[in-house]
Amino acid sequence: MTTTTDSAVPLLRTSGLNKWYGHEPSTVGRMAGRPSTRLHAVADVSLTVSRGETYAVVGETGSGKSTLGRLIVRLEDPTSGDVQIDGRSVMGLDREESQQLRRTVQIILQDPYSTLNPYRTVAASIGEVLKVHGMRSRAERDAETDRLFELVGYPVSMRDRLPGQLSGGGRQRVSIARALAVGPKLIVADEPVSALDVSVQAQVLNLFEKLRDELGLAYVFITHDLAVVKRLADRIAVMYLGRIVEEGTAAQIINDPQHPYTRALLDAAPSLDARREPAAPSLTGDMPNPIEPPSGCVFHPRCPAAMDVCRREVPVVTTPDAGRSVVCHLYPPSPPEIVTVEGDVTA
Ligand code: SF4
């Protein structure tokens, strides 16, 4: 997989990404006439992330944000749509190209146990990655491991500990060091601080910020908590039931949310502004069953602003102000693009 360094080409682009999971009924269910069902986990997601940018994906559990992260790093294949890294599609890569993709894009998960072998010292876990990616000399691997530990603020004196002997914050620093071992340009961080104490969360978020500034990394930062990405994010996408319902700069989303679901998420995160009185919760009810999504706007059963049209018609993407898109009937559809053909103007 040959990549480009053309700065005009986004580092990451997803186009019309869909992921469905099919479910066949049991034998008894089939005999009772139950049909097979389909869960649309990610629905028509298109986004771009530039070099050095932090793109946050926010939503409740079940919104499809983690599935989106897994599609970006090719832990799962999309049902349809495309993922491009540095302008090249990652679909249908051969073995060597897949290995190169793994060097460019890494994932960090909420639970570092899923990437760290509990029976190996943390230094050995990182050394193993360096070896797989071509560092033959043991001395070189040890020196590089220690450099990575220093980079993430993990004490080199604890290099021979097992993951189970570390605090949650220590384990997450090691898993970040492990991801950095291959020199990625993009890190997909899936709820990387949600299992940590609040004070440790702040330290690890500072680390993400420092690494972005020092190494020029880009992040897709997946979280259920808008407060977590308030400082870190450049842009934010809000997901609901597999769809992006609002996207904009961090300032637009945090200071002036437009979609009723974004507003509800902000109301549920009073820690965004300690001076703000917690608002009356505007998000009631549970996420609907994704196998049988509601008609029209999928948010309508929970939306305090729902109108008749919301139950009937699927809203389209609108751009109420520059740099922001919203999918909601409250906003008039964007006017069609004007195309000029040799002096003629056609809508
Ligand atoms: Fe609410 Fe209607 Fe907008 Fe959906 S389309 S978010 S139901 S106002």
C-alpha cells in the first residue's frame, strides 16, 4: 500500500460506510415463521480527518461509534462503502499492504488487557511489536522500548512488570506506547479513559494532547462523554443509532449545538462547565432496538422537538452554518449547488 504525503489529501476518508449484522432465527423461530433480521450498526457514514487533527465521535452506548472505529482500522470489514488512508482505499489489501496499514493506523481500547498479554512483561509486549515490524537487534528493541516508555511518562524502572501489576493509568500508558511502537499517523482511541478515575483521566488526556503536538498524530477519539473531548477535539461528530446526526467544529458543537440529540448529550454532561447549572435532563427513554429502527427520523421517539413530519420522513443533511452539518427537519435543506457551464447558470 503506497501512501501519499500530499497535505491536500485527508489522512482518513470514509465514504458511505455501512455495516450490517444479519441474524438468522433459530430452528424453532424459523418454524414459527420468524424472518431473518438485520442490524444496521453503521449507516452511511462519510467523514474526513486531516493530519494532526483530533476528530471526536460521540454518542451513547449502541450508537455505532465503536463499530465505526473497528471498520477504520480494518478489525471488521464494512458491508459497503470505502475507507481511504492517505488517499488510498484500504479495501482488498494484500498481506504486505495490510501490514503497512497497521503501521499507519493503530487502535487503543478502553481495556488495555485486550491488547497486552497478561503473562508477558510490558517491555516484552512492546519488544514483540518492534520485532514483528522488523527491528532485529534485541539491544535496539530494548533501547526503543525504553524511549517509548519515557515518551508516554511510564517509569522505565517498571519495564519488567506484568500488566496485572499496574494501575489502570499505567496500563493505558503502556498500551499507548505499544501503539506508538510502529510509528502511526492516526490513532483510533475507543473510550481510552472511561475506565479510569477522573484525576487519572486528566493525566492521560494531557498525554494524548502532548503526543499529538510532538508527533503530529491525528486521532479519531471515540467517547460517550462530551466533557472528555472538550479540550482535545478539533471537530466532533455526534452519532445516534449508527448515523452521524451532527458534525462541526468543537466550538460549534459544544457552545452552540443544533441537533436536539446533541443538546440532550450536552445537558447530560454538566461537567463541561462547572459554573453551569445542570439542565433538566432532556434525553428520556432508551436507545431504540436497532433491528427495528423507528420510522422517519430515528430519534423521534425521544426527541422533545419532534413534529409530525419527523415520524414520516427521513431528514436529509443540511448545513445551517459553515463547517457544520445537521440531519434534522428543524433546519431547511441546503440549496442545491450552483453549477456554471460556459456562461450559463444552472441550479
Ligand atoms: Fe427531532 Fe424531528 Fe429533528 Fe428528528 S428530525 S431530531 S425528531 S426535530
